[in-house]
Amino acid sequence: MTMIAFEHVTFRYGRSSILQDFSLQVERGERLVLLGPSGCGKTTILRLVAGFVAPDSGIVSIEGRPVSIDGRIVVPPEKREVGMVFQDLALWPHMSVEENVGFGLKVKNVPKKERNRRIEEILRLVGLERFGKKRPSDLSGGERQRVALARALVLEPKILLMDEPLSSLDRPLAERLAQEIVRLQRKIGFTLLYVTHLEEEAAIIGTRRLSIQKRTSSN
Ligand SMILES: Nc1ncnc2c1ncn2[C@@H]1O[C@H](COP(=O)(O)OP(=O)(O)OP(=O)(O)O)[C@@H](O)[C@H]1O
Ligand SMILES: [Mg+2]
């Protein structure tokens, strides 16, 4: 079953064309790695899936349902069941790990008991069960990365978008965490769109890879 589809998508920022007649299908449970030079539009593709921007023309669909059509966002980001982890993790420094992870559930008015159960479960899954009361500043880079992952996964997204999530970590740790992401994806089954410029990471993560070409002209 097709989880994400781009059909003839055109996207521009002002006068510069980023995507031109771009089509893509991602099947459920795939781990698609997006590669390509800086500025080619990788983050833009993730933003189109999340619904932060709309294509100028063409259609973006999730599970066969158009979510953006020809410049219009039909399904807003909060209704898309899409999770995100970006390079700057944007954890809240004044909140504990538990509070960071539980924040999205709180916003969704999930009752406290259920919230705590899900926070506990996801922290166990990412190996942070003993870190719930700590602040992000008291954690290592790899642990912070796991918090960001837990915060996205606790909302049970159908699609997880990751934009160079491990690039600030040293290589051995990044590769361990990449294996961890694969393990979690196999266990939970979400569809993964993963941006990296590192060959080793792409090889660990991807069931498929897509190289995006940089467009040079502004037409
Ligand atoms: N908000 C914006 N306004 C105008 N131009 C933008 C904006 N965001 C991105 N761009 C431009 O769009 C192009 C594609 O950006 P995008 O962030 O998708 O690239 P990328 O492939 O993710 O690059 P990188 O590997 O450096 O992260 C770039 O040339 C960028 O300068
Ligand atoms: Mg980018």
C-alpha cells in the first residue's frame, strides 16, 4: 500500500525552482533515504510531507488521500499523523525528559494515566527508562537524540521524517543509533523518510535510496 505519493509536484521559493514535475511513491514500511547536494530540496520534500508548505502545483497524498493540492493544504500538519526529528532537536531545556516526551500527548488532551503509560513504554523502547526525570542538559548527545526520537514516536505517527538527525554525533555513536532506528522501525512499522549525506548511514538505514538532483536554473 502506498503511504506517501508526490504527483507532478512543482515547488518554488520566489523565483527559484526547487522541485519541477517531481513524482515519488513510498510504500508502507519502507525506509527511504534521501540523498543529494546541499540546497537540492531534501528538507523541502520533508516539509511538503509534513504540510508546512504546499506545492505550487501537483498533489501530495498520504495513504491515497490528497493532503495538499495545487497550492492548497487540504489536511493540516496536526492531522497528518507525521512525526519529525530534525538536526537541532529542539528539546525544551526547562522540561524533564518525561515532560518533553509527553508534551504532544498533553496537547492532544490524552488523560494523565494513559500519558504516563505511553511515556514509560516509549522511554523503555529507546533505552531511556532511567532518564525520565533528567533535563536534556544533563544528557549526552546520543541520549538527547533518543529523547527527540521518543518524543516523535510517542504520538504513534504513520510516517516519521528525519532530517540529518545524527550528523552532530561522532561516527561510531551515529552508526549505533542508526541501527537502533532500524530496529525501532521494524518493531513499530512506521514509514521512514530519512535525509543524510553520509554513505554509511544511508547504507544502514535505507531499504531504498533516492538521489535528488540540484536544479541550477531559475525557471
Ligand atoms: N524559507 C525559504 N525561503 C527561500 N528559500 C529557501 C527557503 N528554504 C529553503 N530555501 C532554498 O531552497 C533550496 C532548497 O532548500 P532545502 O532546505 O530543501 O535544501 P536541502 O537539500 O535540505 O539542503 P541541505 O542539505 O543544505 O539541508 C535552497 O536553495 C534554499 O536556499
Ligand atoms: Mg536540509
